[in-house]
Amino acid sequence: MNEKRHLPAVDRVLGQLSELIEIHGRQLVTGCIRAELAAAREGLKHGLPLPEESTLLAAIQRRADAAGQANLRAVFNLTGTVLHTNLGRAQLAEEAIAAMVDAARAPCALEYDLASGGRGDRDDLVSGLLAELIAGGSPDIAATIVNNNAAAVLLTLNALAQGKEAVVSRGELVEIGGAFRIPDVMRRAQVKLHEIGTTNRTHAKDFQEAIGPKTALLMKIHTSNYAVTGFTAAVDEKIIAEIAHAANLPFVIDLGSGTLCDFAAHGLPAEPTPQQALAAGADIVTFSGDKLLGGPQAGLIVGRKDLIAKIKKNPLKRALRVGKTTLAALEATLRLYRDPDRLAERLPTLRLLTRPCAEIEATGQRLLTAVQSALEPLATVGIEACSSQIGSGALPVERLPSTALVVRPTAKKPGKTLLTVEASFRRLPTPVIGYIRDDAYHLDLRCLETQDEAHFLAQLAQLTF
Ligand SMILES: *Cc1c(COP(=O)(O)O)cnc(C)c1O
């Protein structure tokens, strides 16, 4: 007997799945039915029994639900790295989210001057705000915005130094996340890298001696993801600026991360700001929108108006510019910096970085029993001190004291259980991302804010091992 005949026809199955069609659409559901029927047919060929109709329908539903799920999904970032590049870096402030939604929903005056009715410039949406926040509203300071800080560096170099040389200390030839290496970016910008000094020490005379007819600019790169310690010497920014200006050259600083607020005032390790860079005499400063600034992915180029005008005229600018939703979020984020008193409350990045230890520990106390019972008898769970890091290359050696729920398998050889536990948290509807260290699975609770605890707890019942 040919068992194939017993598999239902596609149309008959479709007729039974009206609810699923309502959710996912007829086309997707039809595709899932075909795929499951094909799998069943294949099974029959290999001697498997004909699947029950209910089993078949459930498999189709699972397949459709999986296909219907967004690829970009929200997660719980319990990795202990607050600005996690692989998890999207900064969480935006509610004000920024609302601005993005408005910009996305209706036409907006992106490049339209509402006062004159003429054409506008999208950079003007934030240029004045940046001059206000970074340079006390100086009319000589302007800004232009591109896709990310890598783009900001590429564009700045190409616009100001194409076919010429940029002088950089050897100690600052950084690589960020593999794909961004200063020497490679220089090459792509068609700028010749003129390295000076040694890995650990660079002096003022190194800068002075490097300047020649081919020099286009002097550059300082913030060594964001590593620290040079021990017998070191770097040249003060003020001195590099003086040397540059004496030779009539611009001084460019790539800050990487760029907070506009005084971190030390918030009890955090001090981080250089664009304000300090410009005050020290930098002509251009570049930094990321989604690192310590706490905004959307963007690259901010701020500095001398004439140089910004030159950068904006470069054809690469058109290729690297940002869209309206990014500008909306950036403007809203920058506006929050006008009110420093409420910044730590409204800007999630700063709020998470400054979260009091006692509050994080209290979160642990509230969650402990539920996580413990979800993992019984596989593992025991305890509350332990841990340390979070800022991430995205900001302050790489600094750690912030935090609290973790620490899962220790009861088995003698914990390796396999750890991987099972880690994977099961990752499979939850809102995946939970922790980390394994010292034979234990850690959930750093710094980024689990009180308002999200209920959601975290509610899905524990769905853990499967
Ligand atoms: C992070 C960083 C970059 C790259 O910034 P993106 O916004 O990730 O493109 C460039 N330079 C420095 C010093 C950095 O820290």
C-alpha cells in the first residue's frame, strides 16, 4: 500500500488553520504546511509512521510561529556589559524613542526651513544644540552627523587630508572590534599615516619633527579599549594643539565614546569629554552616538565651522549621512543634556551605570527564590558580588561593583549543565543573555531594572532543559 495517500492535501489542512492564517497570512502558512507535509513524506520513505493529524498541525503552528517571529528581538542584557555592541549598545531614552516614532510616522521638516519655506540642512537640527552643549554656544562651532564614529573618522580624514599625511602617535593606532583599525581607515581615506614616537612614549618633539610639507593634520585617538601603563608618556592635548596651530594645521581628536556630562560628578571614573577636547584646542572632535552619549548609532563630528563646511562638501558625506529617525533620536537625546540634574534619571545609559549597588542587590533578593526553584534540582542559585563593565571600549579597565545571580550546577562535572542552562535562558521568548565564568552561570542584574522584573519572572516557567 502506498502510505503517501494518507497524508492530507494542502487545501484540507489550510481549511483547519484559519486562526493561524489570521495571524501570519495565507502564504506563510501554506509554505509551512508544504514543508511539514514534505518532511512527513520523507519520514514515511524512511519507515516512520504517518504522523497524527494533531501532531502535524502543531508542527505547522510551531513552524509558522518561528517564521513569524522578528529576527531582531529584544533581550535581557545580563552580561554585565552595559554598552554591549552585539546587543545594540545604548538603550534610548523615552524622549528619544517618542521622537523617532513621530519622525517615522509623519512627514517631517528634515531638510526644510520652516521659516523661509526654502531648502534646509539636516545637520542644522542638531548643530546648534551641539555647539551649545559642547562650546557654550560659540558661533564658530558647528557639527555634522554620519552613520557611526568609524564613518566620522573616515570622512574627516578624507575631507581634511586626502593625498597628504596625518601624524599619529604609535601608542594610539587602535583596533576596535576587529574591523576598524586606524591604519586601515587611513588607507581607505587615502591618507598617509605618519607614525611617531614609540608604543609607550611619544613626546612633543616627535610631533614637531614630523611636520613637513605633506602634513595635513595632527591627530589624537582615544585609546578606548586598552590602557598603556607603566613607563609611558603622551603629549598633552594643549601642547599638540599649539604645535598644530603654529604650523597652521588642524588638530583632530577621535574620542570614541563621547559623553557630554562630567562622569566624575556621577561617581563614575572620569572620561574625557568633547568639551575638554575643544577647550584644549582641538579643531575637530569625533565620537559615537550610541556609546556613553546614550543615543542612537551615529558619528558626531563637531568643531571649527570652516572645517565642518569642508567636511560637509565631501561626496562621502552624502554616502554616510543619517536618516530622519536617527536625527530625531539624537536631537531628543542631546536635549536631555540641557538638564543635567535629571539626566541620570532619564538617560538609560547613565541610569544603568550609576545604579546603586544596594538597589541591584535588592533585585537579586527579590528574584532568588523564583530562579532557584526554576533550576531545581539541576543547580543551586546564590547572590554574589560581581563587577560590570561599561563596554564599547569606554573605560576598559574600570569596573563597576554589581550583583549577580550565580547558578552553580549540582553535578560533579558542571560543564554540560552550564551550557544547557545558558542555552535554556537564551531560548526564552525574551532571551536572557548571561555569561559563564569560573564554572558558574552569571546573571549580572545591573541592567535588569525594577519595572522589568515581572516580565523576567513570568517567563521562568518556560525554561526547558
Ligand atoms: C568605538 C570607537 C570608534 C568607532 O565608533 P563606532 O561608532 O563604533 O563606529 C572609533 N574610534 C574610537 C576611539 C572608538 O572608541
